[in-house]
Amino acid sequence: MRIFEEFESNVRGYVRSFPVVFDTAQGAYLFDEHGNRFIDFFAGAGTLNYGHNNPVVKEALIEYLQRDGIVHGLDKATVAKRAFLQKFQDTILAPRNLEYKIQFTGPTGTNAVETALKLARMVKRRSNIIAFTNGYHGLTMGSLAVTGNDFYRDESYGARNNADSLPYDGYLGPDVDTISYLRKMISDSSSGVDLPAAIIVETIQGEGGINTASLEWLQRLEQLCHDFDILLIIDDIQVGNGRTGTFFSFEAAGIKPDMVTLSKSIGGGLPMAILLMKPELDQWQPGEHTGTFRGNNLAFIAATELLAYWDNDDLSQAVAYKGDIIHGELERIAGKYHELGIKVRGRGMIWGMEFQQHWLADEVSAKAFENGLVIETAGSESQVVKFLPPLIIEEEALREGLQIIDNTIAALLQGKEQSRKGDPLPEGRAHQGKAQA
């Protein structure tokens, strides 16, 4: 690890949480350079819903490269882009009765968010954007303005310009109606909150701590946007692409956002981000918003192959089945260690365990890694252990990973008991810490 410490910037994060040199990966498994196996409950922060080195994608990419297919194409027309556009329309949009234009932005999620905010402001001729407490939308300047956690922000950046943060569903407790609160702030000209061009929201806040908005809350948010002529942007970068059991995380609510941002798993691990917008919002002049790497044709090839998972409902059913396993096991573990006051929440195959003793989540993540499980934490104080396995993970590997969590918590509690008795802590007990990234 010396070379990384010597030559790579201090900003590196996940390498601190998972301090080995990885070499190969397949499906839901990672292997380090010594051949040690790790079950992956991290999935590239939601980028690998379809697993590492998906064999269908790998075969298609090799074939494409061997025939010298276009790799970099800016926004020129290519065979790979055409195939993706047609497949996305036929498999995703048309069956859901969704009519969207597709804009290829720069290759990362924050590029898609920046594009959505810029377009919303241009269309509505208003500059303000409303986001929510604990929201995470990226780390470039516009996205930072709508990201909640102050770990990522500094006043000197000027990142909070033209954005307001208001309470998410449940943020003020179960008895406070945050949609009514939001409606009051927008309708009252003396509230200090300007009428926004758009409201941006995650249906499930991944980095924010697996906070889940109710379907009713999302429906009322959409109605509020209609009432005040505000554009609704759903950030589906982490919890889209099937993570909740449907391709889009908002489908169960029956809403139709004005814009949707997609990235991470849409490219199957290759950089790709898109903005979906209702056709009447596509008011760009040619070349008005560009990016050198908005035409990643290898990602188009991968995405087209992966969309075949949505030709039927097999994957949706698998996500529901495995999601129930995760939920059931986490509730069992929470009950088993009731003294820790663990709270379990999530949907589909994104779940979190929140620890009352916030530092315990970091210790669980670190100790689980020593036992062969890659899993990160989330939340404003890294107090939530975040379960984000590939959607295609086999049941055996899923259960093995969940058992590692159970065993890890037991070992940590046993270590604390030994410490109270004056015995030395078990080897490897030292807290490694969670580098936020």
C-alpha cells in the first residue's frame, strides 16, 4: 500500500476503509492480489447492480473492440448510441408510458445533476432550487449547493448560492408534515424562500443514511410542484436501475417527474450519465451544454446489453425476494442485539442499520472487512451500515454476507466485554475509521 500513500492525494477515501490491493472481480465477489475473496455489499456505491464483469457485457465489449468500434464519439451519431436509444425507448420508457428526451451529459452523476439544474433555471427563468436535508447530489459546485452534508461543503466555496434546504420526509419526526411545511414556505412571500425553478429529491437518500420517503409523500410533492409551476427532478443515480425492484425508484408512487438523472449502474461500471426530460423542456440550442466525454460508446454497448434484464420481470421478482431476505435478517440481528437500539430501514435491495452509538457503524464496517465483507457506512455521522449488494448476487453469498455482519457485531460486543474485565481486546480490534467519499 506504500505507493498509494506516497503518490496519491490525501483525498483518497475508500482505500482507507478497504486497505488491500484488489485485482479481479466476478459477480458479487472481489479478490485481492493474494487471491483473498471478499463478498461485495458495496457494489461500487451502486454502480454494479448487475455485478462485476457481467459475462454478457464482457463478451459484447470484446467483440465491439475487436471490430474497431467507435470508442469516443462526442455527440456524433454512432451505431452503439443508436442501439442504446432504441433499447431504452422500447424496454424502459414505452412500457411505463413515459415520454422523455434523453440528454447525454458528462460521464458522472454530478454532471447529470448540474445539467438538470441549469436547464430548470433556463426554462423557468428562476434561479432558486429546493433540495432536502441529508440530500446528496454530487460534489461539483452546482451539485454541492443542493447537497446537505457540511463535510463536503465550506463557506469559502460559495456552494449554497441559489439553493434552499428544507426538511425531508420524517426529518422532523413522525408527527410533522413536511410537505405542508414546504407548501407554507413557498406560498408565503415573507418566508425567505424564493419560488424555485425546481425541487430535486432522492426517493431514498443513500449517502444521507437510507432515509426513505413514503409513496404518499412523493405523490404530494409532485402535486405541490404542479400547483406552483415548479419542475420536479428525481435523482435516481444511486437507487434507480432496479435497486428498489422497479427500474425507476419512483414507479411505485405512480408519479412522472419532469426530469430524472441516471448514472452509476446505467453503464454497468463504465462512466455514463444521462438526463431524462419531458420533451417540452428540451429548449437547448445546439451545443449550448456540452462535454468531451458525453459519448462513451463502450458504456452504450454495456447499457444496451444490461437493459435486457428488463425484458421481463424476473429481476424485479429476484430483487423483491432477496430484499425480503435482507430485511428479515437485519430485523433478526437488531432484535438479537436489542441493547444496541439498532434501527432498520430501506426498500428493495438498499437497506441500512442505524446504530445509536454512532461510532459502532464504522467498527462494524472495518471488522466485517477483516472477515471478508466489503460494506460501507452512510449518514451525516457515518452511523448507518449500508447494504448495497449487486442485484444479481446469489442467495448463498447474500446469506453468507449477512451472517458475517451478525458474527461481527457479536465479536465487537465480546471484545467490549473483555475490555471491561481488563482483558486485552481481540486482535484486529483497532478502529480503522470511515473515510467519507
